[in-house]
Amino acid sequence: MLTKRWVRPCTGLTVCFVLIFSLSGCDYWPPALQAQIEQLRAEIQTLAAEKSELQSQVDELTKAKRDLQTQVDELNRLNREKTTLITGLQRQVAAFQAKSSKTQKGVSKPAQKSTTRSPGKKSSTTKR
């Protein structure tokens, strides 16, 4: 009976010690593992610096893209305005040319018509 009486408390105490040691962890790191950890930390810092540089470049390029897009939009608007202006000027030139050719034909044709036509023919065309 004596052994049964002491087994339970000893088992409980042993389990308690095992839990305490397992939760406390080990503070010893092998030197090779420490070197790897330091190397990885250095790489992380380098990559973080590169990432911030790349992010700033992306921000600058995004701003430049927005500025260029604004310029393209402005140039497209000016192009449409100039195209409209050119089209209007071409129509005016065509109208002036047509008017000019009619005026030149009108001045030269009546002189030709009056000499080629006889008064008798005029009256026959008006009777119709």
C-alpha cells in the first residue's frame, strides 16, 4: 500500500516538471543556426530597402504616366479643335472657289451669249 500511496503524487509531480520544462523552451541556439538567422535577417533588410526603392520608382512612374496622359488628352482635344478649324477653312475655300468660278463664268458667258444668240431665239424660249 505504501507504494500505491506514493506513486500518484510522484506521477503528478513528474508530469508537472515535464510541463514546466517543455513550456520554458531552450535558450541555446547552435552557432550555425545563429549565423543562418543573422544572414536571413540581413537579406530581409536588404530586400526591404530594395522594395522601398522599387515602390518609390513605381510611384514616380505612376505620376509621370498620369502627367503624360493629361498631356495626351490635351493634345487630342487640341487636335480635334484644329481638325474642325481646318475642315471649316477648307469648306470656306471651296465655297470661295466655287463663287469665284461662277463669277468668272458669269462675266465671260453673257458676252458670249449675247453675240451668239439672236433676239428671235430669246423670245421663243420665253414663250414656253
